[in-house]
Amino acid sequence: MGRDTLLLAPAGAGKSRLLVELCNRLGWGTRDIKVFPLFRDVSARDLLQTRDTDENGDTVWVDSPLVAAAKAGTPIGLDNWHAARADVALGSLSRLLVDREVELPDGTLLKAASRMPLRQGGAKPPEAVDAPPVDVHIIPDSFRVLALGTTDDPRNPLSPDVAALFSLNS
């Protein structure tokens, strides 16, 4: 399964159980998959990183479960996909899901290894003439998004733009 997947079904239909079974059959195991529950008020930034303080009181950026999974190359389950506003999903996730690239609030860049320019010695971050170097985190090819949503929520029907983020099979 070389693509991100969207699974929509009525509440209580066993989507979470199917997610666990899918991960087991693909060799990921249930310990490898993290589930990131979405909610109606989730912001675009919350999907990627949040601000926190460390033990010294300094402000730091903390990766969301989605970004942590992308960096580790593990699958992530986005539960309650139907609850997130379409503009938030499209704004934050379209580049990550379609292009496998996204700029993070901390100023770093997530980018798939397959999209990195190759130079002698392997993949290197892109260089700009006048811009300072950007920290680039490579997204391993094994990273997958498995979104789960219900068809029971009439407030947020699946728009064609949001559906286009995933490969849909009939």
C-alpha cells in the first residue's frame, strides 16, 4: 500500500479495528502506529507543531504526532477526520499529503527524500543564494497517513478538494 488512505464509515462500524488489522497485515504492528484525534477547533498550526516551554522556561516548538510520524517514517492514524474543518485540512495537509513537503512553524522543512536534489554524497538540503540555510527533515518513504472519519456528520461533508488528498478506490 504505497499511498495515504481515507476510510469513511458510519460511527461504530469498526474503523479503528480495521486500522489495527491493516497495520498488522502490512507489517507495521500496532505499536508503530500512533493515532492523532482531530477536533472541530483544531488549527492549521496544531496539526504540525505547538508551542511549549522546556524545563528552563524557554519557549520551544513541539512536533505534533503527525510530524513525529513523518520524521520517523511510521504510519499515523488521523481519527475523526470529519471533525476538522476543510480549510484547515487543505491548508496544512495538502502539501504534506500530495507533495510530501511542508514548512513547519519552527522554520524547518519536512521533505521527502525522493524530492531532494541529489548531489555527490547523497541528498542535500536545497541552497538559496541570499537566504540562510534551512534545516530539512527527511520524510522516509514508509510514512503513511490513514485518515478515519464518519459519514454520520452532516455539518462537514467530504468535499472534492479534501477527497483529492487521498487515493480513493471503489
